[in-house]
Amino acid sequence: MLGEKVISHFCDLNSSLYQQGLDLYQSDNLRPLQRTKRSWIITTFELEEEDKGPFPKLVGELFNNMSYHMPIKYLISGPGVNESPEFGLFSIEDNANGHVYVHRTIDRENTPYFKIRFDVANTVTGKKVDRSLFFIIKIKDINDNAPKFPKEEFNIAIKENHDTGKYKPVFNVTAFDKDEKDTANSLVTYSLTTQTPNLKEPRFNIHPTRGFIVISGCLDHQTASSFKLLIKARDDGTPQMSSTATVNIAVEDANNHPPEFTKENYQLQIEEGKVGPGVLRLQVEDQDSPNTPAWRAKYKIVKGNEKEQFIVETNPETNEGILRVIKPLDYEGDSEKRLVISVENEEPLSSCPKGKLRSPPVAPISASVAVKVLDTNDAPEFHPPTLVLQKEEGVKPGTRLGKYSAVDPDVVYKVFHDPAGWVTVDENSGVITAMKELDRESPYVNDSVYPIIVHAIDDGVPPQTGTGTILLYLSDINDHMPTLVTRSLEVCDKAILTPLIIKAEDNDSHPYASPFTFKLADDSKSIKQNWRLGKSFGDSVELLMLRNLPRGKYLVPLLILDRQGLFSVKQNLSVRLCRCPDGHVCEEPNSVPLSLGGGAIAVILAALLLPLGKIPPKIYPSLTHHLAIRSHGRCNLLICGIQYLPLEGTSGSKMAI
């Protein structure tokens, strides 16, 4: 298409496109052997938006030299013809001559151009005989749109201390023009039409092309708390078009007035020993807007509060400074004090000398408070509040343990808490003396500490009582011997060489208790053959049975020594060797062998048989009996057999009961 298309622009629509085509054709015929070149010829399309007609209106003409060879017709299609946008806007009314018409007004802001397709076809066959020509019809802009702001009214707020020393816009407005971009019709210029109130200072200005609103000079909330600016935006088209917008500016108060005390000097009397809120209220005045950081006060004690006995806080509703005592005052320490209290705002102070904003460092305003401490009858105070005494247990009655006194000239001392009744205190001197022997193993001693509370009562009106605590640490002495925790054990008769654990205890503490040393207290052969001590575990030891022993009870004599080598008296461990049906737990004993002497048997026999008339009285002295008492059925004791020996000259016999 690019190689075969020739577009000729000319202004006179009355000139003959046909004649130009004929000349071109005849010149081609001068060279009969050369292929005829096909070409399009099209006039300039002149279309301006908002053209009022009359319609249809001729906007351009087409020509294709294929018309010299055959009857042709021109075809038009694309956006503005049979496609959106703007269906039916363009047409070729005389399809044989290629006259292009527009049928109605065009708005360039909706459609700035149209890409039209032109074709040429054989009138008889309807077949296209040349390549398509795509042509862009651009709509000429006119200045029919004024610049528009996004809103007609803007509301903003700026601080009174807005920094004007640097280029910092307070706001930015932008207007948009729908006309063709980068033309005079869409070039916007801004201007400030009015400022209300119209003060000499401050002055607002706007950048002519960028729309930045800036301020010169300083704002003063007390002079003008708001401004109204009328901003104009105009284009450079012909005729010029414009619109306006209003910018409402609220000026927020800033801190340009320092707080000032209503009084410079205050007098205050406080009783010693008391704490509490609200001993003094300090009032200030501030010309800035209430309940803003520029108005809210911050108080600080800058002198006289080295012991941190006072604190000053701000009442959020009244802006007053509330002075409180948080630690008791002491008349004997400081009977008079002078506090210096400063005040400033939460927001830093700013000023505007000669129209230039400044925030210079300003010393806070201060007030003086003279404090007089009133003397009162204080309770006696022990020094130290808690006295630690260390003694060995076993201290005998009458021993002086120490002295505990209070700082007060006229007091009487009394023991208030002494659960074991071990001590007494001299009511005049505070000397502590033992009344009983001190025992670290007493139930009133916890972790070797025995607590005592002493009162000191003065002679004031009313009397005041001071309290002191004595912590009596009792160190241990070796006054107890280790003993067996349990003195009897049960063991299955088949548990040879199975260790039994023997455990001991000692009421003394380190270093007078464990680890213990265990020894067998009997070197006899019967003990050594049957028993042996095994591995020691500090407070326990293994006992090993060396051979199978008959069932019954055995005594194992032991000696147990503490860490210092102090041993106890010989202690017997009772070991019951028993039958264990399950191999682990001894069964309950069901028989007890009982051996009785001959005299005892005779007495029992006489008591049982005499009422029956079975034994003659003359043979009682010669009876020797053997009893076996067993459990049988539900009977606890049943005499199962009795055998007695006859007197000299008689024959023996047996009797069964």
C-alpha cells in the first residue's frame, strides 16, 4: 500500500481530480511496455469540532486511477461509519465520484480523531480492485472548555506557627482543561482573586502555573482565625475561558503566649510524717486556645526537692499545678524548705519578629514555694529497723544476746513477739537476755532463724510506739546422734544377697549430720557369717544376707557415726525373714511357737483337768508337760496334745484333749 499510494493535497476543491488522473494515465500510455501504476489521490479533510453545518457537509474527495480501466465505486468503513464511536457520522454520498460527507456536529473531547478505511471495487463484480487506504481524520480543537477544579470549595487547616522561612506550600490546587493537550486552549494559569480578610500581613499567593499556595509573614490566631481565598484558573485559548474555586483556611492556634503564674510566691505549712494529695494548687494564665498543646501546662520542681519528697502534676481540666507530698517530711531533718517550680507548655514557644517565624530557647517562668515543717510527736524508730544476731544453739539462760535501742530519749522497751518465750528485754536499756536455753531444732525456728519483735513506747501525748525486728540466727552444735529411721525390716527368705536399704537420720545440720558411717556392732561369728554391710549412700547403707537362713526374726546390731565421728549407742535392727508367696511381699504370721517351763505347764494342766476329775491330785507334782499351741479353725489357742511323766513306780500314759 505504501509503495502504490500517492496522496496529493490541494486546496481548490473545484479543480478536476479526473483531469489529474487522465494526465497521469496518458503519460503512462506513452510507455506501453511499462506496467500501469495504481494510486490513490485524496484531498485534505478539514473538520472542526462543534461545526454547526448545514449537514450533510462535504469534507473531502477521493480518486483512484483504476477508474480508467473499469467502472468502479468507492467504499467507506470503520469508526464513525459502521463502527463505534459515532455510527453514521461519515458517508460517501456519490460512490462513483468519491465525495466524503459528515452528517452532524463532532465533539473533539469525546473523539479526537477517526481512522477511516477506503476501498475501491468493480461496479459490476463488486470485487475490490486495489489495496485499502487507511486515513486518519483528525478533529480540529476549538477553545470550548474552561479549566475546572475538582471541587468548588476546599477546606484546610494550618498551624499558626506554619514555617514561612522555607518554601513550604500550605496547599496545592489543580484545574483540568479538556481541550487539546499542549495547546493554548488547555494551558492553565492560576491567580489569587481575593483574600478575606485582606490584611497587610499575612499575605497569600499562588504559583501561576503549578497552583501552590504560599504565605508570607506570620499568622496570628488571635487576629484572624480563618481566611477565605478565591482562586481563578484561566486558559490561553481564544476566547479565554476561566473558572474559580474557594479555599477556606482555618488557622489553628500555636504556642505564641507563655503560661504565667498568677502569684510568684507561695507559703505552705505541712505536718511532718504526713503524705497526701493536694497540699497546694498553683494557678497560671495562658492566652492561647484552651485544651490545646499550646495551652496545657507542664510543671517541674527545679530546686529544693533533692530528697524527692514532692511531686507536682497538672490538672487536665483547670491547668493548675497540684503539689503533693509523696515522702514524709522530718522536722528534725529540715524544718524549712524552699521549692522553685517552673512552668511551660507542651508545645514549644514560637514568636514572629519582623514577620519571620522563630522558636528561640526561652527560660521557663517559675514561682517560689516556702515550706514550713510542723513538729509532731514521732514514733520511736529502731536503728536498724531489723537487727540480725548470730548465736550458737545451747546458749544458757541469763546470757546477754545483744542490745536493740530506738532513737528517742524517753522510751520503754517491751517484747511483743517471742513465740518460744526465750528472751527478755530491759525496759530502759534495750538489752536482750536469754531466759531459756536456745534450741535450733525448736519448731519455732525456721531455716535456723528465730524471729523476735520488740516495741519501744515513748511518753508523748498520745504515746507513740515504734517496732523493731530481731532475727536470731542459731548456728548448730553437734548435740544429736544419728538414729535409724526404722528399726525393723521384712525380707523374703529366698532373697539371699539382695541388698536391704538401712536409712539413718540426724537432727543436727551441716556439718554435724550426714554422710554417716555404718558399722556392725558385733564381731561374733554368727553375725559375720549371716550379714554384711555393702555400699554406703551418705544417709543410708546396704545390708546383705550372706546365706539362706530359717524363717524367723533376727537382730542385727549396728553403730552409726555422723560426719564428725560422733556415734550413737548400739542400735538393733530387727529383720523378719518370712515366706513370700508372690516372691516379693511377706505373708502375715499365722503361728507363734511358745515354750513354757515345767511349772507353768503343771499349773495350766491342773487348771484345765481338775474340774473334769481326770487327774488324781497326788500326781500333780510329778507332771512334766509339753504343750504345742497352734491356730486351728476359728480357735486361737487349742491344746492339741499333753504328755506327762509318771511318778516313781508308775507307768506312763498319754491323755488327749
